[in-house]
Amino acid sequence: MPKTYGLVLAAGKGTRMKTEMPKCAYPILKKPMIEYIVEKLEKTKIEETVVVVGHRKEVLMDILKDRVHYAEQTEQLGTGHAALSAAPILEDKEGVTFILPGDMPLMEIKLTDKILKAHEEMGNDLTVVSMVFDNPKSYGRIVRDQYGSIAAIVEDKDCTGEQKKIQEVNSGVYVVNNKALFKVLRTIKKNERKGEYYLTDIVALMRHDYKIGSFVVRDAYQMMGVNDLYSVSIAERYLRDEINRNHMLNGVEMVSPNTITIGHNVIIEPGVTIYPNTTITGDSVIREHAIIGPNTEIHNGRIDEHAEIKHSLVYDSIVGAYTSVGPFAHLRNHAEIGAHNRIGNFVEVKKSSTGTNTKAAHLSYIGDAEVGSNVNFGCGSITVNYDGVNKHKTKIGDDVFIGCNVNMVAPLTIENEVFIAAGSTVTTDVPKGSLSIARNHQINKADYYHNLIKPKPKDDK
Ligand code: UD1
Ligand code: CA
């Protein structure tokens, strides 16, 4: 078995995207396109992967870090020129190189393996991966000779009227003998119309001395190139349908699945129900019998079994088993809610943890707090964690009852079995077992209304 190297071309600007971000970093279901590709290569038998970077290379390098090797293409002179930029790393290697564009996020791992196997079994020096599109516009056309062999790839804009009618297109994926590749890359001539070196020219350059074969992909959508924001939306739709279908076949119930978006790496256990307008992305995990949605967004969240999240946002946070969140709650920045909690209407929890059976049913802010079990936050009670300069911590023990509209001014420790009277502004620690009242005594002035506001008319008898 020859060694296989991955070569991903991702140096282009992505002019057609009309966005600031370099195209291959652009997210599809909140995950950068390039990550789909590198993740796939990591799962195949590829020895090492070289990513060609150039335009705003720091953005891509920040995403991929040291998962790959980098080759730099300082000037974007075309795909042939981009591939040649990897010469310092790959040129002397024996084996085959698997070339992929960095804008093709949908290709599945199974297909990747099949392509590599086919190349080897056919004994090709170059395997061109193609597909058939009803609307082949903007893709390079596969031109075959009278015997059906691939003779050339012609770019859309360079096609004759006849060639434009060809529906078999170049996917931009090739498997090629590495030594032969770098030999021919050096002989590619500049395309005069575009002023670029086309990688596609390797076909015509290799056809007489090497064995060229093709692999035609049936599921053509997997090979779509993402060139503009419209194709981003199409890629997202395909991916969403595919992901949702797999979850539903695995026992996840989805109500109106066309309004539900689940990211590529999300794990959902069977028995989960998801209601409309829900998005779950990042490295989220949803455990069995949880109920999610409607109108809910979860990113990098873990929702434990039987928890219920309605009309709410959960970012980088954990929700314990049997806990209910929402409607209209916001958990963020490492909120870790324990089991059997209730986090209700308009409650925000940031960087805080709670034990079991704790409740904040209405209008609370819990920030930078460590909260125990059986704690009840009354309506409107909040941790005052920010003094305008620094953030401070609040520690609340077990079995604590916090009345309505209580301000807990941090740093503050409230020990176990404490009761805080409604309306208190608590600024010093509260010892175990006590009742804390921190508000002015109430004064009731008798006859105020009639004496001051509405004096009685004088009796002038
Ligand atoms: C390319 C192919 C076309 C194929 C299509 C499939 C060429 C000349 N054309 O066209 O036959 O049908 O992909 O999607 O190869 N890149 C660089 N450096 C450059 C230019 C591009 O690294 O100087 C990278 C881009 O970042 C991109 C990939 O190469 O990830 C493909 O470039 P793109 O401009 O998208 O090529 P297409 O016009 O789509
Ligand atoms: Ca493209």
C-alpha cells in the first residue's frame, strides 16, 4: 500500500463570497468549511496533510492549529500554482497525493475511502473525480475522447458552445502519483484569459505518458463547491437534511425538521424530542428523553436525560437531568445547572454552578456564583457580581431561601439553611441557620392621604 498524503488548496480569496472572511474559513452550520475537510482526512489512512494557505492565512491557521502542515502561496496565481506551493514538503515523497479544494465541505468519509481504493485498484497514475450536474455552469467540464477516456478539463469560461453542454464536471478532487504530480505541475502554462495556472491542466499534460482514470460520484451534491453565499445556503440545506435524517432514523423525534438545524458533530441519543426552530451546534450532546425547543439555540451544550429546554439559549453550558429551562432563559459561559433544577422565565446564568433541586423561576441573574442544592431564588433576586471594575464570586450553600428582589453583593458567602427576607441588599456574609433582613424598617404614617394629599374642605361655621 503506497503512502497517501492530503493536499488541501485553501489559499484563495473567495472573491465571489463578497465577505471579509477567507472562503475556506467560512462556516457551514457554524463550523468552518476547512474543518470538515481536515476532519475527514484525519479519519482516513492519510499519512500527513498539507494545507496551502495564502490570503489571510492567519485565520485558517488559527482554526487548524497544528493538526496539519502548512504550505504558503503568497500570490494567488491559480490552483496549479497553489498545488506547486506544497513542493518543499511533498515533492520528494514516494506515494500518492489526494488533492482537495478547501471549499468542498460535504464529501463524506465513506466516499473518501472509496476514491482512494478505486485509484489503487485501477492502477491509475491520476484519478479525476467527477460528477454529473443538470446545471454544470461554473464548473470545469470533463472532455472525453472518442474512446471515453478523459482528454482534458476545460473551465466554464474557456468552453466552446459544444463543451458548455457537457454535464460531467470536475469536482476538483484528484488522486495522483506524487512524483508525477510535481513533475507536471512545473510544466503548466499560464492561462492567458485568467492569468492563472490551472491544476486541471495536469490531465492534458499527463494523458500520453501516464494512466488516467476517473471516478464518477453518484451523490453529486457531496461534491459541490461553495463559491458564494447562495451556495453556502444550499450546502447548509443538504447537510441539514442529511444530518436530520440520520438522527430521525436513530430514534430522535423531530417536529418540522426543515426548521431544525443540527451541527455536524452534535450527539443526540435516541428518545430525544426536538421541536421547531431549534438549532443545536458545536460539540453539543443531548442525552436520552430530553425535550428541546421550540425556538431554542444550543451551542457546545450538554443536556442530560429528561431535561427540557424551551424558548431558550444555552451556550457552553451544562443542564442536569430532569431540569427544566425556560421559557426565555439564557445559560452561558460555563453555566453548570444540576439535576432537577428549574431555571425559568427571563433568568440568565453565567459562569455559575448549582446543586440539585435548585430553582430560579423568574427574572434572576446568577453570575460567578457557586450555588448549592435546594436553593430557591425568589423572583427578581440577583447576584451583584460586578463593581464596575472587577467581577466577584458569590457562594450560596444548601437549603437557602432567597426572597424576591434580593441583591447579593459579591464577594459574598451565604451559608447553609439561610433565609433572606425579600427586598434585602445583602453585603456581608450570612452565617448558617440565620434569617437575614437588610432593608429599612417600614413606617406607616396614619391619615396621610386625607391630611396631606387631599385636605378636607374647612368647615367654616
Ligand atoms: C475549480 C476547478 C474546476 C472545478 C471546481 C470544482 C481549476 C482551475 N478549476 O474551480 O475545474 O470544477 O474547482 O469546485 O482548478 N485556490 C488556491 N490558490 C489559488 C486559487 C485557488 O489555493 O491561487 C484554492 C481556493 O481557496 C479553493 C480551491 O483552490 O479552495 C478552488 O479554487 P476556486 O477558485 O474555488 O476554483 P473554481 O473556480 O471553483
Ligand atoms: Ca470552488
